Amino acid sequence: MMPPFAFSSLNKLNSGDASGAEQTFARVRQIDEHNMDCMDQYAQLFQWRGALPELSLLSADLLDLDDKRPEAWVCLALFHQARNDNEKAIAFVEKAIALDQRHAFAHRLRGIILLAENRPEHAVVSFFRANEISRDVSSYEGLVESYLAAEKYKEAICTAKEAISSAPRDPRAVTLVGLALAQAPSSPREGKERAKRALRKALALDPTALRPLLALVDLHMNEEDYDTCVDLLTEGMEGAMATPRHEDHQDLLHAKLA
């Protein structure tokens, strides 16, 4: 069973508040330095912001605590992935899976690494296994991205719809439908309009979400509808003020607008 603090941290993470999630994990470490539950997901936050010294230190601490738990090896995998050494990253994540074949995050990370190595059909297997163990929108994201990379558009759309069935109010799941429809080659005009509707629905659920916003802008850009692009980006910059990392979001949107 997932400890209570993990629900709080992962809810913050899933809502886009990576900083808040990291603070919660840090408080847990202060209270109980021997806790290992979900510490590999804490490690991923270090990786995302390029904090390799902190990631290296956490990996060493977890290995000292218990090298028979998968979390420490996942941390090492994240460290080597951040250094663009996917060969070592795969080796360490497979060590984690060997220690605990039901550690969903290890399977998901393996999928992420394989997808980065342009091996989408292999990545699908890992994301599917992660979802089999613990249904999660992040694993659905990996599945849809892998199917799209493999040009399996029907599977991508079906998986995105399954994600919505699993998490109907999660804007990330709704975004997946928009992304899959936008890239599918069949019925291009109808598909693009359905993609726009899905992406706008995702933005209605979370006006600060960057992924559906940028995907929607790209769709209008391809149609040379530049006025709508400007309107969307302007609204996005106003909404970005509500995010914990509003400066990063605004910089990205400014660059897109330029």
C-alpha cells in the first residue's frame, strides 16, 4: 500500500507542481531518513531539474540503506540517463526489475529509456507492464507516445481513449486523445477538428497546462491561422502566472510567440 505522503507528493506532481512534490519528499526524508518508499520518484524530480549532485547523493544513501530494494537502482538508472549513458541506465533499471518485478516505476522508466533510444515497439512492452501493475496516466502517456513513434495510430487513439476511461477528469489523459488524433493520417480534416476539441477540453480542465496548449498552437500554425495562435499564446502567458514555475512557462511561451 502506498504511504500517505506519497499520495500527497504524487498528486502535486501529477497536477504539475513538481516543486511542491519535491518539498514534500524532502520533508519526509527529514522526518525519516530510512524511508525508501517512492524515493525513486523523488529522484526523478532531481533529474528533471538537472540536480545531478543531489541525485548522486540520494542514490548512494539508498544503496547504503538497502541494496535489495529496487528504488536505489532506479535512482542510479536516472543518474546515468541524465548523463546520456542509456546503456548503464538500462542495466540498472533491469537490476531494479530483477529485484522486484512488480515495481511499476522501474518498468515505466525502462520504457522511457527505450523510447529515447528510438525503440518504440520495445518501449510499448515496458509501459504496458507498468500499467498492468499500477494503472497510471504517465504510463498511458508513454504508451501513446510509443505507438505514435511506431506509426501505430489506431493503437495510439484506442490507448488514449482508454486513458480517459481510467482518468476522465485528468487533463493529461484528455490531451493524449488530442495528440493521437492530430497525428493520425486518416480523415485528416475531421481528425484535426476532433483533436482541437480534445485539446481545448484539456485546457478547460487545466488552463495552465503547456502540452495541450502547444499542441493546439501547432495545429493552428499548420493551418496558417496565426491570429488564433497569438490569442492562444497570449492567454497561455496570462495563465502561466498561476503556475509554481511561471517564469519557465512564460519564457517558453514567449519563445513560441516570437
